[in-house]
Amino acid sequence: MHAVWGRYADFAPALRAQLVEVSEEWAAQKSVPEMGFTLGGIDELEDGEVLCCLAVDAEGQVQGVTSWLPVYADGRLVSWTLDFMRRRGDAFPGLWNS
């Protein structure tokens, strides 16, 4: 397993498709719909300031994804905050729990 950091728009189409697949699978497994009061979602990944981290296995399959929003103070980037976290239903335990 390795981490692939980048911007959604810069990922190869195959990685973007898998990221969407993981997110949709994750949402489908929930008993209630996404609440919509958080920023986290696929649409927000198109913002050029949002970073993504993909957990990619040795076969090139995306097992999980996190998105990170920049945090600014006085107009200066000071930190990153986790926005959303998704994983495949069959991802190995410990990838991350959501």
C-alpha cells in the first residue's frame, strides 16, 4: 500500500474514476444519506486548493481516499484539515475506519 498525494484534477482519469467508485460505494453502505452540511464530497475535490491522498495497493487499486482543505491565518497557509475519508468496503482493517 502506498499513499498518492495530489490534486483531483491532476490524477489520471483511471485514478479519478476509482476515487469516485470508492466514494459511491462508501455512501451506498450507509443507512442514512450524507447530511450535506459538511464540505466533503466529490464536487468539492475540483477546487484546486483541495489536496487528496489515495491509498493505492500493489495492483493499482484505490482502497481509500481522504481530502484535505487548506487552513489560512492572516492570508497565509498554516495547516490542513481533514474534509472527508472514504474506503472500500473490503479494504483491509486499519486502512482507516469511517
